Amino acid sequence: MTIIRSVEELNALYGETSEASVVKVTKTLTRDYARMIEASPFCALATVGPEGLDCSPRGDDERVVRIADDRTVLMPDWRGNNRVDSLANIVRDPRVALLFLVPGSNTAMRINGTAVVSADPALLKAFEVDGKHPRTVIIVTIGEVYFQCARALIRSQLWNSDRFVDPKTLPTPGDLLKAAKADFDSATYDREWPERAAKTMW
């Protein structure tokens, strides 16, 4: 097995970077980059901490982050499983990376930067939905922002409904939990999940 162990070996293998791959990187949001990010209801949030790396899916109604200014985006932390893996990483190591997807578009957006976790009452109130608000808001300071070329999404045919997998052919969440813990009550979990999710979405 041939293992690449240096950047020099990688560069020799892959060759020069195209001009577009370099000039697309900006330190602040351009008008069009802002439009793309505001169109995204979903992103993956990558963080790093003493235990290692974490990548968490984040989604919201209409847009997953709000743009505060050309170097700052705000992400509410809505209800989940209370593991707080991403938040625990951020308070110990502020480095973050975000990958935004826009349904129907093969262009993804990326932000690399730093973040802090805020519980400021006024900020939480600004995100209130149906009388409920997030417990914290992640404030991301942009270090660099750019778009990702469309090849990965084109190859995967992510938005092609003809390629959607029937959920009934896949293990349920209860099945996955039972595989991890043999005596887990998977049937009850799956039966109660829809109602529990509906009550704890925000």
C-alpha cells in the first residue's frame, strides 16, 4: 500500500490549483455569498476538542443561520439530545467549519472560522419561535468563506428524487439503538418518536 505522508507528495500527485479555486476564497461575505447562505436551511457544523472531532447536522426553517454582518453569522442551538458535543468543543477550542447545502442547488457554501457560545437573553429572544427560544446561540466569526464546486453533488445525484432511498428499507432509529444495546426497547422508541419530536422541535 502506498501512503502519502507529505504535502509535497500530494502536490506532485495532484498538480497545480486552478485560478478559480484560489480567487473564490474571501475573508468576508460578498453579496452573492450572503445570498447563497441565506438560502440554506441546513449545514454541517464541524468542531474540534480534546476528545477529537465532531460533525453535527444543523437545520432550521428557511435559513439555518442569520447573517449579523459581513464577518459574522448566528446559529441558534435548538432542542436536541442534550449531548452538547459541538458546544463543549467550541468553549474549549473555538475553531469551526460549516458546510451549507441549498436544496436543489449543486453549489455548496463553506465557512471556516472561530465561534463562541452565547446565552445572552436579548439574543435568545431574537430567535424566539412560538414562544420558545434556543438555550444558546453560536456566534461564528468568519475566517474565510467560499463555494464548493458542484462535482460531489452531481456525482451523488443528491437532489434526484428518483434516487431517493425508501426509508422502509433501512433500519429505524430504534433498530440502530438496539444494535448498540441489545435490551433496548426499540419498538417503543420508534412508536413514540414522531410525537416526541413534534413537541420538542423548538
